[in-house]
Amino acid sequence: MTSCIKDKTLHTYTITRPEYSLKSTVYNAISSQAPQAITSFGKMYILGNTLFLCEADKGVHIIDNTNPSAPINKAFIQIPGIRDMVVKGSVLLADCYIDLLSIDISDPMQATLVNYLPNVFPDRLYVNGFYLDSSKVITSWITKDTTVEEGDMFLYEYGIANSTTSGSGTTGTQQGKSGSMARFALQSNYLYTVSNWSLSVFDVNDAKLPVLKKTQSLGWNIETIYPVNDKLFIGSQSGMFIFSISSPTQPTQLATFQHATVCDPVIADNQYAFVTLRSGTTCQGFTNELNIVDIQQINHPNLVATYPMTNPHGLSKDGNLCFICDGSAGLKVYDVSNVQQIQLKQTIPMAKAYDVIAFNHHAYVTSDDGFYQFEYTTGDDLKLLSKMAK
């Protein structure tokens, strides 16, 4: 039987919609600005005494690290849609949604955009369901609440809507170093990038004029890339891929190591690959562990040891020391000289440790609550040199 609804039921929607700007306007404005407060600590790139901290979708913070005990936030380059970066000589190579930008940083305080390669990252054409055409970029997001009565026509205003329901209307040239969470990898005169499903090769012999040489499919859910000599170790949600780049513009797959469906950063040396597996909202799965894979027979990687973790993210290795950002469990340092029986040397508490770069007895760590720098010798003696907080 049909009838009328007499009770009033209200829906409150939180709508998030993008603000667009002309690409030409945004690109003309890319330059060094006054330093800005860092609100999110994510990927990093280290070149000599300069640190580049990427704040996703916002830009790059340039840090003078001449004195690691007192780093100086020197400048900010606003780059909407940025997710990754490397530095080749005096050129910062960074993504802006679908484009690859070349920014001259020979004087970091006077950075200028010198070129961009359009439409080379097609997986970034859609951002939260919104399409980017070739003339516009998303520069910010606007969020507001809208309450309507059940049965009323609701206009989404081309926005992303989340709702709560109630009866009363309740509102609901020197080679730099990247971390293990990177999607960009620089080897000599070539830049290798991974998207959600592909591997691309760019000739950056002249970094101001990069040339896309090849893009090849890898499957789905590709996450990270890590170079070692003439090899690329690529992490995905279902396994690790090993590619040879002995012919730089023709990457050739050598092997695949499969694991449970979870997030997967990977690093490697000449003997072993170290893979952290973690559960998460985008990765699903329930596995949180460290896998150590023997790669001495490169075509036949072999799992040799597995160790439980809390929620591991990025990792790095310096000699026999392995540094693991274990999420809310903090930064952990292991002696991995015997991969069959690794030893925990020290744990440094911090809020959701994200990524780490360790070399020359210095460790650089990003987490939810800041950017840390440590000095160490044996792995159980980490000394905090400085912390840049939000």
C-alpha cells in the first residue's frame, strides 16, 4: 500500500568541491616564496646540504640543512597537485597532476618554471572523481554543509558528498636521495616514474627539456620505485617487480615476488630486498610485517625471513642497520647482519612514522608530528639533532 510520509527526516551533507584556476596562471606564478609553515610531512629528497620536503598537493619546502642541529626553512615553491619530485643538477623535476615540471633552482631563493611536459601522467586526470582538462588545475578545495529534507531534490553542485541522517537534522649532478615511498627514481640521465599501472622513462640529460621515451603497463596498484645500480625494484599491492635498466630506455622485467594484497614499499642492496607490508584503508588486507627476500639469483627471488610489525611504512638501510617507520609504533632500528635473526637495536617513539632516509650515520625521518634528524654509530645510540614540528 502507498502512503504519505508524515515524519520529517533530514539529511546533512558535507560537500567538498574543487576550485579551478587556469593552468597558465598557476604556472606563471610558480616561483620561490617566503617560507611557510609545514602542515604535513611526507616525501623528501636530500641533495647535499639542502632538503626538499614535499607537502602533497601544495608544494615543496626548501630547507637549508648546513647545520643539521638547526635546519632553516628558507623558501616554498607552490605546486598544486604535487606528489613526487627529484633534483637533477640545478633543476627540480616535479609532477603537477598530469604534467612534469622543470623548475630552475640554481638559486633556490629565485626558483622559476622553465618548462613543462604535458599529459604524461594520465592516471592523474581524475582527482577525487573530478576531471582535469588540459587548461585547468585544481588549486584548492571548498567544504560546506547542506541540510535538506528527505524527499527533496538534492543538488550535489558537482561536489563530493558524505551524509549523516537523523530525525532532528543533526549536522554531521650530485645524485640526491629519495625515500622508499617515492614514485620518482633518478638514475644517471634518466627519470623513472610509476603511476598506478605503468612505468615511464624520461630522458633528462637536459633536465630543462625532459623527453618521454617510453611508458609500459605493469598491472594495477603500483605504489613505489627504488633504484639499485642497473635495477629497479617496484612495489605494488600484490608483489615486488624487479626490472633491469641495463638498457636505460628499455626496462626489462626480470622477476616478480608475490605477497599478500597490502601496501608495499621496498628497498634493496646487492643481496637482499627488504619489503614492508602493511594494512590500510586503500590497501585493505591485514598483514603487517617485514619480508626479507634473497635476490642473489635475481631471476628467482626467494623469501628467507618474515618479521611481524605494527603498521610499517617507509624504510632505509645503512650498512647492516635497517631503519623502519612502523607507523604508530615509531621508528625502529634493526641489525640485519644476520637476516635469519635480525635484532632490534632501538625504538624511537613518534606519531605515525612515515618515511626515512639513512646514510653516512645520519637518519632523516618524516612523521605525522614533524621532521626528525638523528645521528648514530651503532644503531642503539640514536641522538636527536633536531625536529621541525608543525
